[in-house]
Amino acid sequence: FAEARYYGESVPEHDMRWLRTELIIADYANLVTQLKRTGELATESPVVVFGGSYGGTLATFLRLTYPDVFVGALAASAPIGYYDRQGWAQRNVTE
């Protein structure tokens, strides 16, 4: 499995501006694209993403944002609405 920014050994620096969902999903899309380009993953291999909780949210966003890279997504217990900043106030969430 790929490792998201700031997790495990992937701590580039302590500048949290780079820890954003849209950058994390761009990293995953780039990884799959590079693996296909270099031949480490067959170019005709379909890629389906899956996950639960935050991983499910990432899977959903990957499929929605990069449908040309990911042919499907399976998301379980994915709190999609939490990541919609317009909906934060009604859920009593603040920055």
C-alpha cells in the first residue's frame, strides 16, 4: 500500500500546509500513472481503490476526481460530508 504524506516514514517537513486531502489524492493518482508509465503496472490494468473511514473518503474522492485513473471505488463508513467545509457550521465543526 502507498503511504500518505506525514504518515509513517513520509514526513517531508513539519509544514502542515502540504497535508491536504486534494494533495494526497493527487499523489496517489500520480503514483498509479507513474507505475503504468514505467511498466511496473500493466497499462491496461484497471485500478479500483478501497478503504474505510478516512480511507473510504480518499477512495471516493479518488474515483470522483480521477475517473481516468481509477475505474472504481469501494468506500465503507466514509464521512464524505465532514470534508465539505460549507457543511461544517451545521455540524458544529470549526477550524
